[in-house]
Amino acid sequence: MEAQPVQGTPTADVGESETLAEVSRLSALLCGLSPASTECEALDRITAFEELKATLAAAQSREAVGFEQLRIRRDALNNVPAARQGVRAGDEIGFARKSSPGSGRKFLTTARTLTDLPDTFEALTRGTISEAKANVIADETADLSGDERRRVDRRIRNSLSDSGIKSLRHEARALAAEIAADTAADRAARAAANRRVTMTPLPHGMGRVSAILPMIQAVAVSEALKSGADSAIAQGKALGRRHAQVMADLLVERTTGLTKAKDVPVEVHVVIEVESLLSRGAVPAWLPGYGPLPAKEARNFIAANRAQVLLRRLFTTPHEGQLVGMESKARVFSGLLRRMVVFRDDVCRSPWCDAPIKHADHVNPAAAGGPTTWENASGLCASCNFAKEHPGWGHETIEVGLIVRTPTGRRYSVSKRPLVTKMRQPRRSPECPPGKRDWRQALAGFMEPSAQPPPQIPPSPRQIPPPTGSPAGPDSRAADALSPVEELLRSRLFADSG
């Protein structure tokens, strides 16, 4: 993903060019620096580099706040309503930092608060404290008025350098609660309005469900799960599970209404290759929007789950592994076409944005004649979809992916990803000319991990006999070599898809 200025973009003046040249020289110096020859010199360098990181964070925060003011002026000249001026500045900052628009907005919010904390910002600029410590003070004072924030800043300045992160957070929180005691109830009400549940994928086929609740409700949930687990263990219903495992199963059962946590009744989309599904393929399955799931774990889940299993074939390109398009004459992306867009994009299509897809919308707007087709579709989070409607923003489809254009004239490109990530189908580079294969794809066969073939090769899906009441045939010995899980899986799949 590279930012490219377009024609007509204002060029930097001499002073700005010299500044960027100095930054480039410093970067080149550090990149080519050999490791220190003595222990003391190595530690001195580590300290100096840590202080430099803090100074750079302060400078970056200052530039972010300055950019927002410039963007507000530009929006005013473009007759954007006052309430909407500068609202997308954080998105552009995120792209400039090579991160998601959401993280750019968060960075801008923190930068505004930091520049309103004179003592903390000065300590960060000098490298006396780390960026993490400065962010702690900014987070704990974000809801205070300017005067209240600066009072906390003055009270805590002597604790900045000596305190740990946790201790500093507690002290800042206590000072904020004391100084703004009169408005504590209002802040608590605003915080309660932001209660939510989130899901985070974890390694090894696991996931973390987190809930942000008012403290009393959070304690009630925790105590109820603990009490239920204690009761199950006392009644001998743990069945070898540890206390924490019983609590986790109770959470699933009480949330979904299941009798057993393993019987998931909700609709779950699992994208998996035929070889990984019906044989012993190693390419992981994919949960759209959540990421990979080990192939064996996916097979076991489908075979052991009591929920109905339905098959739907998806077709991909042979080299890039990208999903083949569909077309609809509707004005709204819905039904199977919307589902295919979600499968293809997985998460928000904007560069560096990993937010869940909320909107399937037109790249070229329908109001401007954009068709409701596969090629003109993008899966975006709500914020990125609204951003592309802001003056100066625009999206453009290209053969290998999507280009996002910002009001400064910068262009950020992102390439399509394979439907299922695997070694022999690496993502195409945005710099690769249309019509040509990326060198990574040309050498992809050498990157595929080797695997020992099974003793007997299973038959292809078209040759598999019916699971019950079928006469023995030439493939019966190969089918007998399958594991019990694979036999059950094939039986269920062919029963449900027939």
C-alpha cells in the first residue's frame, strides 16, 4: 500500500523539504548502524533510541493536530457544514501512519488531549517519559474540561518519570475523580451508553468474547458464572473439566440457550477447500471476518456439530485464488451477492482497516450510474463507507484491487486477497502490472509445504458411494482407510447436500 501524490497536489516548500531530508538521513543512519561493541554502549543506545521514540511521538502528535486545523480550513472552503468540518481528518492521519482509519481517529483524539497537557507533553517531547505513559494521562483526562485536565497535569507531573504504567493510571484516575467529582455521574452515564460486546480471534482456533458493562452488572455476571461452576463441580457434573472451563461453557450455554456448549445452532460460514474438507488437506479453513481455523479443527467441528450442514460451491481463480464474480440487477447488495462480497473482502476493504464489514456498497455510487455488480461492490465498515462520501474522497476499482483517494490527492491502493490464505496462492502485489503474474505467484509452488501422502489416496467426491446401503465397489478399500471423523463428515455432507 503506497501513497502517491497526484498532479496538482501542492508541493512542500524549501523548509519542509529540508526537514524531510533530515528525517530521511537519520533513518538511513539508523538502518545502517552496526550493533554496539560494548555492553555499556548498547544500553546507552537503547536509552537514546527510547527517548527518540518519545520525541517522535510528540512531534507526530503536534503534526496531527496541525493537520486537523488545515483540513477544517479546507472543508470550510468547500462549503462543508461546520459540524462536519474536519471529521475525516483522523482517517487521513491513519492512512499516513500506515494504519487503519479507526486507529488514526484514536491517535488524533489522543494528540488533541496531549497538546492540552503542558507538563506531560513537554516530558514526552524531551523523552523523559514514554509514549505509553503520556497516553495513560491523556486517556484518564479525556473526559475532563480543559481547566480540569491541566489541573491533573500539574498535580501528577512529579510522578511521571518514576511511576509504572499501572500506578500512574491509578493515580491519574484518582485525581480526575477528585477534581471532577461534581460531573462523575454524568461521565458514568456516558460510559454506560458505550457498553458493548466484542469478539477477537485468537490463535489455535480460539476466540475471545469481551463485554464492557457497568461495574455492578459485570460483577453480577462474573459471580453468577462462578456460582454456577461451583455448583456443577459440587454435583459431579464437571466431567473432568476445570473450574475455568466450566465457567466458559456456562457462558456459552446461558448466552445461546444451548444444552451443551459444543452444539452451535447459529449460522456459521466456514470457507474450506475440498481437499481440506473431504481428505487430509492442510490448508486452513476461513471464517469470513474472523480469520483462519486449522483444517482438522474445522473438519471435527463440522462432523461433531449437531446443527445442519449445508454445502455451497465457490469458484476461485487458479493462480490468485480470488473469488469469481456474481452480478445482480438490484440497486442494493443483498442476498447471495452480499454474502459473496463479505466472503471476498473478509474485513473492511479500506487500506489497513480490519473493522468488520457493515455495508456492502457501490464503489462508483449508484446515483452516478454505478451498477450493482460484483466488480463495483465493496465491503466496508460504516465509518469508511461514510468517509468515501465526504468531499474530496473517492474509491476506484482496479484489476488487482481498490484505490482510495483522499482530499490531499494521495492515493492508497490495496490488493485483493485469496479467498483462503495458503502458501501456493500469495496475495498479488499492487505494484505488479495488470495481466502479469507476480513473481511471488510464479514461485508459489516452491513455497507450499510438503506433506506425506496417505497410504491410500481417497477417491474424488464424485466417486464416493452413498454412505448407506451402497454396494461395495473399487473405491471401497480407499474409503475404509479414512478416519472415523472423515467417514462421519462425508456421510453427513452427502446426506445434507443430496
